[in-house]
Amino acid sequence: MTMTMTVTMNPVTINVVMALTVGVLYAVGFTLLLSRSLMRVLIGVVVLGHGTNLLLQLAGGPPARPPIVGTAPPESFADPLPQALALTAIVITFALTTFLLALGYRAFVLVGHDEVQDDVEDRRIARQKVPSAPLEAGDGEEDVEGADDEVEAAAARGRDGS
Amino acid sequence: MTTVLTLPVLLPMLGAAVTVLGSRRAALQRVVGVVVLSVVAVLAGVLLVVADERGPIVTQLGGWAAPVGIALVADRLSALLLLVSTLVTLAVLVYAIDQRIADYGRGTASTTFHPMYLMLCAGVSLAYLTGDLFTLFVAFELMLTASYVLITRRTNASRIRAGMTYVTVSLLSSLLFLTAIALIYAATGTVNLADLAGRIGTLPSGLRSVLGLMLLVVFGIKAAIVPLHFWLPDSYPNAPGPVAALFAGLLTKVSFYALLRTQTLLFTRDEPWTLLLVLAVATMLVGALGALVQNDLNRLLSFLLVSHIGFMLFGLAVFDAAGVAGAALYAAHHITVLATLFLVSGLITRRTGTVALDRMGGLARSAPWLAVLFAIPALTLAGMPPTAGFVAKLALLEAGAAAGVDTRIVAGVVIMASLLTLYALVRVWVRVFWGKPCAPLPDEDDADEVVVGTARSSVPMYVATGLLVAVSLAIAVFAGPLTALTARAGADLVDPVSYRTAVLGGRASR
């Protein structure tokens, strides 16, 4: 299941299984990122972060080659630098996951749910297409408040649906 | 000299630590913040003078020589932007402190604002000074994490929504950045920018394009290039006044700096970059046209911010020394003018109690100083002579006119977008400063941080805003030396031999 390709100086062996794993993690992460619920977005970020860290690891060479002095000749080491980079990235992703969790909880406390609401401006533009609800010039603020209510209603519908 | 290079990063970090420890002592926090940023501003000035006279200054951190260790590099471009950015952060900090004193009295300390503000400044300094792609990622994370906290402080429902959009989009672009770093490391075996400059040229052209485009997408999201700009007008207007000014002034420009640095150093090209020209046109027009239909003052300014990112992109897209120099000058002017406009918008909002343009009026009579403070940066942004905006736009137009036919067409769009900017700002002027005075509206939401509908703006807030106006006027007054300086910076960027030799020493020839 391995194939070899030559990039610049040294031959790099790419494990197809690992490459596929990274691909699946990215796909799952991006799909979850597209959803409205902040919890799903959070899980999406976590999965995407894992995919990225795995990719960083793979950049250092194939698995099961620990870069520990004395256990193997240096030529058969994995490159330790990407492991250091991945370690830094893991710490950062971990911290931001915690922050997103806190943000989701805050949204839950304030709004009652953790769904990302519609953009008020997009709502205004969307309404301009409907002839029955024409937008008069200069009523921006009232309109914005009205749109907020609609957003709330839409969010409530979304909750009931799910 | 080498120690001086680490201080713009270390001092704000130490300051942040001190303000955390002294989180109950408001006076200590204020003094530490202002002193640290003043010292960093002086250091940045010293770095700029030395880098201009003797070439790039390099520090190899931890005693490991690049490309193994991490290098900090200050060349003309990074030192200039560091200086301008620090002046802006200093003025915004003074404004924020005075707003807090005016609203809550002298005694109230903040556990989060000062530490996060200084951490953000540390991140900005590191992003300008680093000579290493992964450290650039860390710098962005430092800066963005602090900005996540600042944008979601004292949350209400609308700020949570803005925060969610902002955090999610920024995280996505950070993960893409990490992906790009992993791929670049896998292909070349180094993350040192100077070393990469030599090695990326040997890659197959397809692979090189993929890596270049990935970095373009990453910094395009962070710098709000159309069509990746949608998050910005949604999130910035909801931030508290000084924080919005800080973000508008710095974050997008740091990302543009990263784009400028990586593209000129790693993906050199000999002729204008058509893709970026198209993106520049889209960014300029979408931003300016979006600004025309806004009724919310901060949202209008956010769209103008997006529009003027396009001007800088145009300079980079021309991809010769003159174009890149114009982009650098434009970035320096843009940092100050956008921060000023958001601060003025904060002052207007405090006075009128609303951000809706159609509910304001007559401020020219009731607050003439505010009118002056708005008029100067507004004319600067629109590029009216003899302001700094005119000098920067002239540099861009000259570069565009000299480079070829397609850049000449885009130069026409630059003029059109400038006129649209002027129109949008004149609209603000007519609605806000002329007409019948409106009574201040009552503060609808007492819980949030924004105190509105009060004439209780302290004099230092006006002074801090005035200082920023003075900086942008100084850019206009010293236009000659500054243009010469950015021209030298542009020549350095297009032909980065001095940068590579300074970082790598004798190994640069590889």
C-alpha cells in the first residue's frame, strides 16, 4: 500500500492509508463547518485540526520512526521538526477549542441556543426580492429590528425541526 | 542591535503578564500599557533608521543559525509598518483608557482588556519581524486569539453572533495556513522564508502554483479580499469602538503584509499577476458599492476598509518595484486612516446614541471639532490632494500606468473606486454633520460596554484621535522622504538578495 515519489532532493514515501485518512478528516471537518449549530462547527474544527496535524506529521516521514537518539541510526529517523510544529499546533488548536466551547456556552446562556443566526443585512437584501415586502428608503433601523424577530422565528423553527 | 529586535515582541508580552498580575490596579495597568507601547514605538523608529542605513537586521533566536533556528528580520518594509502600527495601537490604547475613565470612573480595572490588548500588539510585532513561516503562523494565532477575546468581551446577543462568525472564519483560515505549511515543508524541507526563497524555485511549476495559491487563499481570508471578505462587515461593526478601530487598522494590514512578503519572496514573477489584478478590481468595486447602500456608519466604514484592501492588492499585482513600493506606502497610510475613522465613528456614536445615519444630523454645529476630525481622514481615505491618501494613490497609479495595458485599465478602476469612496463619505457628511440637529437617543442597552447618547466624551479621547490625524498628516508632509523610503523597500522586495544574504549569510547562494 505504499508508493514512492521523488520530490526535490530526497525520496519521500507516502503511505496511501495515511493520505486517505487525512483526506477523510478534512472532508468531515469541512462538512461539519458548514452547519449552523456551533457545537457541530466546534467538532468540525477539532476534526479538521486533527487532519492538519496528521498532515504535518506525515511531512516528517512515515510512521513508526521515532527520532530518539540511540535507538536507531539517524538516517532512519523521522524528521523531528514537523513533530515539534505539530505539537505547537495541537496546543493552539486545543486552546481555541476551549474558547469556542466557552463561546458556545455563552451563546446558549444569552440566546437559548447555539445556532449561528442569519445576517441581518442578508435578510434585508433577500426581502428586497419579494414584491409583497418592499423596502422603503430610510427605514433601515426598524427593518433591522424586524429582521431580528424573523431570525429568531427562523431559529425557533430550526430547533423544532431538528 | 540584535537584542533590540526581540524587544518589540517581548516587551508587550511582559507587559501583558504584569497587567494580569495587577488586574486589580487600574492605574498600574494603564501606565504599563502606555509605557510599553511608547518604548516599542521608539524601538521601531530606531530599527527603521538602522535598517534603512545598513540593510536588514537579523537575530538568530537561541543561537541556532538559520535555516535551523528561528530568525527575526527587520528590513525597511517591516520596520516601517511596525512603526506605523505601534503609533496606531498607542493612540487607540489612550482612547480606550479615556473612554473607560469617562464611563466607569478612574478606579475600575479590567482583567481582560489590557493583557489581551498587549498580547495582540506582541502578535502584530512578531508577524512583522519573523523570518520563518511557522513563526508567522504562531504570530497570527497570538494576534487572533487576543482579538477573539476582545471582540467577544461583555457579550450581548449581537456580539456573540459577530464573534461566532469571526472566530470560525479565522480558525478555518488558520487551519488552511497550517495545511499550507505542512505541504511546503513536505516539498522543500524548510520553513525559513529566506531558505524557502531559494528552494521553492526548484519545485515543478504546478506544485509551486498550488502552494502560492494556498497562501493567497489563507491571507486572502484574513485580509478580506473579495470574494473572501464576507465575514468582515458582519463582525467588525459589532465590536466596541476602540477595538473595532484596532482591528480595522491592523489585522487586515498584517495579513496583507504577510501576503506581500510571501508572494514577493517565494513566488517571484516578472510580469503583472492577472489573477490578483482581477481580485483587486472585484475588491475595490464590491467594497465601494457595498458602502454606498449602508445606513450603519460602522458597516459603511467596514465596506470601505474592504474596498481599500483592493488598492494594495493592485500594487502587489503589478509586481514590480514601483508597484510593491506603492502598496507598502498605501498600507502605512491605510493603517492610520482607517483606525482614525473608526475612532471618530465611536465619538459620533457616543454623541448621537445611534449608528444609523438617518437618525443623526447637525453635528457640524453642535460638535465642530468632531467635524474637523472626521473631515481630514475622510478626505485622506478618498485620496484628495494634498493628503497622504493622494500621495499613496499617486504612487500606485504611476506604477500601474508604467507597467502595461491591463494594469492601466485597473488604474482607471482605482480612480473610479476613489470617487465612489468620496461619494460614500460625502453621504456620511451630509447626513451626520449637516441638516437638522437630532436629539441624542437614550442608551437602549445598558448592559453592553458602549455608552451612547452622551456628550460626556473626555477631552483626551479627542486628543488621541487628533494624534492619529496628525500621524496621517505627517505622512503627507514627509511624503518625499517616505516615498523614497518605500521605493527602496520595494526594490528590496522585488530583488530579495539583501534579505536572503542577511538571514542566511554565506549559504544564500544555494
